[in-house]
Amino acid sequence: MNERLVITALGPYIGARIDNLDLSRPLSDGQFEQLWHALIRHQVLFLRDRPLTPVQQRALAARFGDLHIHPVYPHAEGVEEIIVLDTHNGNPPDNDNWHTDVTFIDTPPAGAILAAKQVPEHGGDTLWASGTAAFAALSPPLRTLLSGLQAEHDFTKSFPEYKHRATPEEHARWRQAAANHPPLLHPVVRTHPVSGIQALFVNEGFTTRIVDLAPKESDALLGFLFAHINKPEFQVRWRWRANDVAIWDNRVTQHYANADYLPARRIMHRATILGDKPFYRPS
């Protein structure tokens, strides 16, 4: 059997389509090694029409590492590692901003696998941006300034209390999650632990301030960086079909789920792969 993956780059910095890979069966070591190297190089990978059950998705994600269990989002029945993102008029999307997943923990996810279960006829695309390309495009003096700075990441910025009061049980779950995840610090510039490449590691979803700067300086600089990273030059955009799968390197990317499809319904399943503590190491 031919195990050679067909890898088609979708842009100069980020994104590739993977063909000749059946995700419904366990990957061989050779297939997984190719997939892993493609992920490091291209940062986000896309596969068309690859149906996955929650158990299969969990098994695939577990090849990359231990899995995260989200403190707020619901999960697939019997598979707590698979988040269910079911958005519609009664549960509008909350991920239509540029964010890196779960940076409010000490060891943010290394990656994630997203499987499309039900998608609208039009809209609902997801965009990913490369933090390495965004950092490389900054002027050398600004790269020097940012390197070594630290920023605060706060769970409640993307999960404010008022959105989680629908029932006493939901509110109690939010209060426990907030207590378990106080704000913490990560480097503004993160060194990829495998490639060694530097990437911007602040995101609009969770980053609240650069602690080494005065508040107005922090606000101005974060505002610039949030706008900078969403330039089209650093992005790839995926138009979902049912049963598509995306795999991304969460350490050096951000993504934005377009919320242009209501009142249609969109259901996605996500597995989140735990990573290591972010660090900055000079090149």
C-alpha cells in the first residue's frame, strides 16, 4: 500500500492540504511521521471528506500527546476529550475573534484537531494566521523590544461571567473554572520547541496586558499587534464541507471562526492536544 502523503501547500507561510490519508484507521508510524513533519512546516493541515467518530478523533489526537478537557464547553457523549461546538441562534458563536486556544493555562495546547459535523450552506469559514510570519514581518527594532517581554492571559476575557448564567449549574461550573484558572504570564514572543522559530504569542481572545509596560503603552502595543497578525498576508482560509478535518499547531498560530452564517447551524468537534510551557530563547 502506498503510504506517501500528498501534501499541497496553500500559501507561502501557512496551510497545506493533505491527501492519500485515511483517518478512519490507525495511522502507521510512517504516515504519522509525515503528518507530524507537515504540521511543523505548514502550521495547519486540511483534509477533505474524512468522517471521524468522536472515539476515532480522540485516538488520532492522542498520537500527538495527552488531551485537554475543557472546563466550560460541552463534550461528545462518552468522550469528554472531544468538545462539541454547536452554534445557532440559541447559542451564538463566541469564537469570532482572533485567538489561540486555551492560552489561559500554564501549558497551552500544542495543537488541535477540528472535525466538521454540520456546516451551513454558506459562510462559517475558519481563518488561521501564522504567528511566525507575523513576527518575521516586524521591523528589527520592534522584534528586539518584544523579545523577552511577558503578557498576561486571562480566562475571563473570552469567557465573561455574564455569558454563563443561563442555569445555576452553568454558573457554578464557570465560577469553578475561573477559580481554577487565574491570570498567568506567557512570553510575548514564543520560541517553537521543535523548529526553534520565533512567533508572536499574544492573542485578542485571552491576552490582557504586557506586564512590563505602562498601561497605555501596553494597550497601544497590543492593539497594534492584534491588528498586525490579522493581515491577509499571514493567513489561510478554509471553506468547510461536512466531514472535513483541520489539524493545527496551536503554538504558533491564531484562528478566527467566521460568524456569518446565523440563523443556520454549525456543529464542530474539537480535540485539544496539551503542550508544554511557552518559553523565549534568543535565536
